[in-house]
Amino acid sequence: MAAARTEFKRGSRARGPGWFRAVGRALRLPVTGTVRGIRRATHAHGAGESGLGKLIELHGVNGAGDVMITVALASTVFFSVPTDEARGRVALYLAITMAPFTLLAPVIGPILDRVPHGRRAAMATAMGARALLALVLSGAVITGSIEMYPAALGVLVASKAYGVVRSAVVPRLLPPRFSLVKANSRVTLCGLLATGVAAPIGAGLQALGPRWPLYGAFVIFVAGTVLSFTLPRKVDSARGEDRALLAADERHLHGPHRRSGKRPGLRTVGPAVTHALAANAAIRCLTGFLIFFLAFLLRVHPMTGQSAAMSLGIVGVAAGAGNALGTAVGAWLRSRAPEIIIVTVVAIVLGAALTAAVFFGAVLVACLAAVAGFAQALAKLSLDALIQRDVPEHVRTSAFARSETLLQVAWVFGGAVGIALPLNGTLGLSVAAAIIAAGWLTTVRGLIGSARHGGAARARVA
């Protein structure tokens, strides 16, 4: 009997660790399986070997952290007070944060041009700065102190600095036979998916208290700071690069800038690129306008049978779905006829804006948001294709950085117009149509002409 008991104990000890290991594996499987699936998707087709996969994952972390801060600030500045007071708060927010940023944004690209050897450090600094500012904001959202506004400005500047550096880094990490449009599509899509996952998590944390989304942002950005240094060292290399000059006049198309000449400004990358940039600026201006204008309009006049928050959620989901669809379509089209794609999508969004203005209604507003998101994604990918096609490699990185800065300024301007208008749906969407019409009419001829000539002027770009 004693021998039997001893044997039973030995068998139990032998089976025990194996049983615990099996349970541990079962509990870890959902997490590890998800991580492996994400890693396979982001590292496919050579992206893992080139380092692009790590940048894709880093951009997902960036999007998740930004949406956490957005949820916290929107709840504090917008949803927590009556509509009239909220409009004043948002106007103050724009004045204290967006106005200085409008002045700072044009210099972000040129400043980062001067530190091409520290791009990983610049991305890590942008992540770390937002982590610290999230902690500052976690105290400010409780007390409502004025320090919330400079902290929010710092978050905005750091976020845009990351975006500028990220645009400059992507061309350095392209796998063999991998187009820039496809790479940017993957990066953008991962950011959108991460935003979609993080938004409801941020809303759940907000239910626990206004500080909790900011604590979540702090953790996410700390992780992003670490991930920034895992990018390949070639990201910091500036070998073969020069500065791009953003303008379209032929007298500046004289090859790489020489030190003996005048110091370069925002001038020449060629007519096709500048026309495409102007069209993209119109679309980005429209999206900034719609975000702020519809935020107040739907709060005062929500969709039939829906609350203000639900109405905004529907429009936000529609815009996100349109953006994701535009990204997917852009990856499928690759770089086929980018000028025609830009002309077409701007015409489509112009038609949607005119229709929504004339037959104003909840469904048409949601459709306009979806079309605007689709147009922004597809037009931006087409602009990337034109830069890759028309701008020589030694100035391509600089061109991406500077064009992204100009697009951010256009978004800020559109938001300022949206907050200034009275809350009249027909009037507001008529202004939206006018914004996009101005961009389309001033660029359509140049883009079509460039498409007919096949980008013939692309060889001599400074």
C-alpha cells in the first residue's frame, strides 16, 4: 500500500508540471497567436527583412496612442460642457494650439532635414515627448488648468514631427520590387486598424475616469519610444540625399542645389507633383473642415433617432471605412495613372459635397464623410506615386517630408474655417464644396496635361 501511494505521488509530480504548461500554453495562445498573425502580416513580402515591418508596427503604436489622447481631450473640451461653451472651448483650443502649430509646421520639415542621421532618435523623441505630455494632461483634465493647452500643442507638434520623419523613412525601408505606394498603403492601413481597435478601448477607459485614457497613452508611447530604436540603422543614413525645392517654375529645375547659389526654400519638385500637392491640400483642408464643423453641427442637430455621440460615431466610422477602402484601392491600383486618379477622386468628392449641400440630410452627411476619407487616402497614395516617379532619389526623402508638412497646414486651416462658421448644414457643406472646387479647378488642367505627357518633365528636378 505504501509503495502504491509513493508511485501515485511520483506520477502526480510527473504529470503536474506538464499539466501546468498545457494550461499556460492555452492561456497564452490568444495573445501569442494574435501577435504571430500581426507579425506575419506586417513582415510579408520582404518587409521583415528590409525593416519596413517594424515601421508598420511602430505606426500602429503611434495611431493607438494618438487616439487615446484624442478621446481624453474630446471628452474634456467637447462633451463635458453645453454646446455654446464647448464651441468657445474648442475655439480657444484652436487658438492656443493650432495657431502656433500653423507657424511651427512649415519649419518642422526643414529642421528635420538638418538631422538626417538621427531619424530613429527623432521618432523616439516624438514618442517620448508625447508619453510625458500625456502625464501632464492627466492632471490638467481634472483641474481644467490652462496648462492643458500648451501640453496639447506639444502633443500635436510631436505627432506631426513623427509624421514628417515617418514619411522620410519609408523610402529607406522599401523591400526589393516593392513600390512606395504599396509600402505607404500598408503603413497607413495598420495605423487605421490600430486606431479602430484603440478607440473603443479608450472609450472604456474614459468611463473609468478622464485620466485613464491618458495613462493608456503613456504606456503606448513608452512602448513606441523603445520600438523606434529597433528600426534598422540604415534609417539614419543620408547617403546620396539632397534637399528638395518645392515649386513648379522651370528656372529652378537646375539639378541638385549647390552651396554657391541662394539658400533653397520651398521650391521646385516639378509641375505634376506641385499640382498633385495642391489637390491633396484641398482634400486635407476639406477633412479638417468636416471634422470640426460636423462635430458641432451633429451635436446640435443629431441624426434622427440618435444621440449626438452616436451621430458623431456613425460619421467617424464612415470616414474611417472610406479611408481604409481608399488605402486598399490605392494598393491595388499601385501607381497606375496617378494624375488621373487624383483628378477623378477630387471630382467625386466635389460631387458628393454638392449633393450633400443641396439635399442636406444625415445619410448624405455620412456618405460625404466616407467619400472624403476615401479621396484623402487614394489621393495621398497617388501623390506618393508621383513623388516616387518624378523626383530623383537623392531629394525624394526631403520632398516627402516637406509635402507632408504643407498638408498638415492645410488641415489646420480647414479646421479653423469649420469652427468659425455658423451651424447651418447647407451653408457649411456649400463652403466644403467651394473648398474642394477651388482645389480641383486650379489643378485639373495641369494634372491632365502631365498625364498626357507621361511626366516628361520629371528628369530635371531639384
